[in-house]
Amino acid sequence: MDYRGKTIDGEASCHWPAIHEEAAKYESFVISVEKWDEEKELSKQQMKYLHAVVFPIFAKEMHCSLLWAEITLKRACGEQWLIKRFENTEIILSKTILSVKQCNQWIKNIQDWCDSHKIHIPESDKDWKKNE
């Protein structure tokens, strides 16, 4: 379970009772504290959308595997960021190299491309789109 907090006047502020209640469920547990990174959180949301919505719908419509769906969409809609070519070699890069803005554009390209191929991809949660 993830909990977020803030430091106010040098004091950690979060929902301590909920953390205590969650930890009490286990004989042994680990609590991690890390700096909040909004860009990283937005990127996670984008990846969840791609893996939970976009790739499965595309794979179903195209009768292909999830891996092939991702590769196809990288080639068709994100080539400028995700495909590198050297002589006779093609390297398909990880989508995690994309910034939030680039990933938003890739998702928009995917939606447009899929629309032109009569594949409906539902809109994503707009929360991560507003931060372009």
C-alpha cells in the first residue's frame, strides 16, 4: 500500500493511523520513504493506461499478442522516439525513455492511428494529460 505525506515545518505529516493499521496486518514489514516525483507518478499512470487499455484492445482487434501490439504501435505511432535504425539493424527502444509530454503525444498518435483503422481506444484519465 502506498501512502503520501508532506513535510511541514520539519515535521512529517501523513495518515499515521492508516499506516500503523496496514503494518499491523503482518508479522514483519518494510516501510520505504522516498521523495515524491510527480513526473514519475504521471509516467506510471501512462504506462498503466497503455498496458491495461491500449495494448489489450489493439491486440484483441488485430488478433495478435500484447507484445506484438506494443511493437506495432511503437513502429506505427512512435517511430521518431522508439525506433532506431543502424544499417541493417532496427532497435526497438523501451517506452520508459519517453518524457510525459512525448508519451502523451505517442498516446494521441495511437488514438488517431487506431481511429483511422476503425479501432476504438477509450480516452484516458485526463489528470496526467493536463501536465504537458
